[in-house]
Amino acid sequence: MPKPNKTAPRTERPITAPVFLRQHILRMTVTQFAAALGVDQSVISRYEDKGLLPEHHHKTVIKLAKARKIRVRPEWFTAVPWDPRAGVPA
């Protein structure tokens, strides 16, 4: 008789502003983003869980975006402009 699978189903993490910014705007991993901000990966996870990137990191994010030739938008720091799971807006 096969043993029951005891692994819990994986729940999808909500897309918060810091998650959206890191994954879909800057296209960085947690490790890369943490290194760029000069913090530990656990700090990035905390920011993403809370849905808030502290203001003292905004300048660094703006520099990262400009270095990648990405036009900076203030709403990146407060809201998710669109749901990436639904596709890119027209």
C-alpha cells in the first residue's frame, strides 16, 4: 500500500509592491536584490512579506532602474500596477 503524500500544497505568495519591483521591473533574484541594497536575503523576504520597501532604499532602486534604462515610476514603491499572472497590460 502506498504511503500518503505528506507534503503540503505549495501556496502562491501574494504579489506585493517589493516583489513586483524586484521580479518584474528590475528582473533580479532575491540574492541579487539583497546584494544591491546591501542587506541580507532574509531582510528582502521581510520587506516582500510586509509589502513595503523602506524609503532609505528608494535611491538605490532608482539608480538600479536608471542603469538598466528603465523609466522610474513612483507607484513602484507603493502598489502593484498590474497583476503579472494575468499578463502584461496593453
